[in-house]
Amino acid sequence: MAAWFLPALKAVLPHVGTIISSAAPVFTKKSDATVANQTLLLQQQVTELQAAASQNAAHVRELAEQLQSTVAALEQGASIAEVRLRRALVFCAAAIGVSTVALIVALLPYFNR
């Protein structure tokens, strides 16, 4: 499993229930009402929609902040991995150099005969 997947999953997982409950709000049901009550019902539904929209905006803002912190953590991990990769590359180059010198020293007596 990729190293970035677990922190991203841990950041999003606590909010899945909230997202689902916000995505499927229970609005006021229409019933057989008179015209006068329909205006009141319509106003109540508009109020519920506005509340749901503002709640969704707050959740989106919170998720954006968490995504920003996750991306920052991923960038930091990538920079650490890059430093380690460069260090490993330097060690590999040094090992190649040492092994080349050792091979030359080992073959020198063979060719001096």
C-alpha cells in the first residue's frame, strides 16, 4: 500500500458519515395542503436548503484545510525521500569507485607477470 494513502484515508475517514448525512438531507415532505400552507411550506423548504448549503460549505472548507495539511505532509515526505535517495546514490557511487580500485589492485599482480 502506498505510503501517502494511509494519512489521506485517516484524514477523510472521520468525515464520511457527515458527508453522507449532508448529501442526503431529509427535507420537509410535501403533503396535501391548502394554497396558504404551501407558501409556508415553501418558505420552510427554502430555509432548510439554505441551512444545508451553509453546512455543506463549512464541511467543504474543513475538508480543504485537511487536504492542504495532507498535501503539506506529502511534500515533506517527498523531500525527505529525495534526500535519502541522493544519499544512497552517493554511497552507490562510492562503492563502485572502491570496488573498481579493488579490482585493479587484485588484477595488477596478474598482469605484471
